[in-house]
Amino acid sequence: MKTRLPPLKPLRVFEAVVRTGSLTLAAAELHITHSAVSQQIKLLETHFGLTLFKRGQRGVEPNEAARMFFTDVKAGLDRITLGAEQLQNTGKAHIIRVSCTPSMAMRWLIPRLSSFQIENPRVEIRVTTSTVAAEQLKEPFDVLIRRSPMRRADHECMRFLDDILTPVASPRYLQQHPLKTPGDLLHASLLHLSSRADTWARWFGVAGVQLTGQLPGQVYEHFFLSLQAALTDLGVAMGSLAMIEDDLAHGSLLQPFPEVCLQDRGFHLLFRASANDPALASFIAWLQSQGGQTSGSIRDRIK
């Protein structure tokens, strides 16, 4: 039995409503009226003969069937977008879109990209920065790099780089504030990261230091900001060894307790699982190779 394809416009509206969680936000994103959004959702429900949303005083909420359907619709629209881009760029340089956090872009990926570009001159790597989770990211991408495992329909996730954390500070700060034991850090100016709010507490646990209250200190939104604060003698930051190789090699940052490290979940790649794309495959292999080299250097440092 041949299944009739659902109309495309209601599918776009449906995807936007589920992703944003709001008829109003979906209407603003698609540049249509609130009423038009409601009409398109009604058309889709009529097409399937199913109710897709629960309607209440607080707006609409997708039911279980709608949430399951959303995964397939999202993946399909992403494929169409990608296919349109590839068709438009036929004969031009191959474009690979990479989304990663600002710190990963600045401190690990971009400094290494020249080695890939030299070997692959007709492949253009476009790096954008974002901290949005994989399931919430609406911009199309070919490779997503984040600090923890990710799940997305028709995509594969792999761990490619160790994320090992240790306190770091400038030589001047350590000269002015000598640290003889891990417990001395309780009296230091600790630099916190908002996205890793529990990191210091976890590190003190590994170090065997008992905490009696909330840890004071300045909080920064991005990892590279906390490192910059450490570099300018403002305190002690929690550094990811993968991101601070050059700082440690040049002596601009020092590890007061190199023997006490916190193993985090690691950096992961998310990419289309069945893409017949030699350029993308080469880039993924290059990322794995570079990640392996960095992880090897980290393990040598903490032996």
C-alpha cells in the first residue's frame, strides 16, 4: 500500500513548534502568524487522523506520538538542508560545518586545523561556536563537538579526546600564595566555571580534602575566560590538560598538584552515521588522530 507523503510546510511548522515548545516562538522563527501556525498543525493532524498536541492554559505540549515523530522529521529536514547545500556547492570546495564550544575552537581545534587544510585544500572547514546541546541545536552541522556523549537520530557519537582536569595558576600567583597541600586551595582565590559548577568540589573529593561549606570565588561563563584570569594572576583555575598544553610547556601556567587529577567524561564527536562522504570521513579520521596524539601527551604528563 502506497503511503501519501505529508505536506512539507506543516512538517516544517510541526518541527519548529516541538523544538521551541511554543506556537509563538515557532511563528516568529518562520515569519508567519500565530494563527497560521495553528492552521498548519491542524492540517497535519487531519492528514494523520491523530491528535499530536495537548492543548491547555499554558500552551501546547507534544504527546508521545508527536515526540517520536519529531525525531524522524528533524532528521529528514536536516538531510534536505544538507542535500540542498551540497547541490548548491557542486563543483566548489567541499564544506564541512563544525559546531563546538568557544573554548574548544580557540584552544584546541583552530590551532591544529592548518595541518588538515594543507592535506585537503579543496575541503573548507567552517567552525561555529555554540554551547547548545545536540538535541536543541537548530543550525545544520556535519560535526558536533561537545564534552559529553550525545544522541541524535541517524548520527554516530564517539569519544575522541581525554578531558583530564587539574588546578593551574600563574607562576607569580603561586609565588605570592604558596600552596603546599591540596587543602591550602581552600584559602586561595578559586576561579569557577558556570558550566562545570561542581568541578572544584569533585576535585577536592579526589584529593581527599573535606569541604564544610560552599566554595567561594569568581565564576566565569567560558573556560577560556577562567584561564585568562589565571594567566593574569587572579587566582587558581581548573584547567583541562587538552586545552593548556602550550601554557604548561611555556611555563605561563603551572600545576601546583600535578599528581591529583580529575578524569571527566571526555570530548565527543557527533556526525551522520551513514554519510557517503569521503571528505567528512577524512576529517573524522583526522580528528581522531589529533585527539589520540593529545591524549597520549596528557597521559605522559600525569604518569
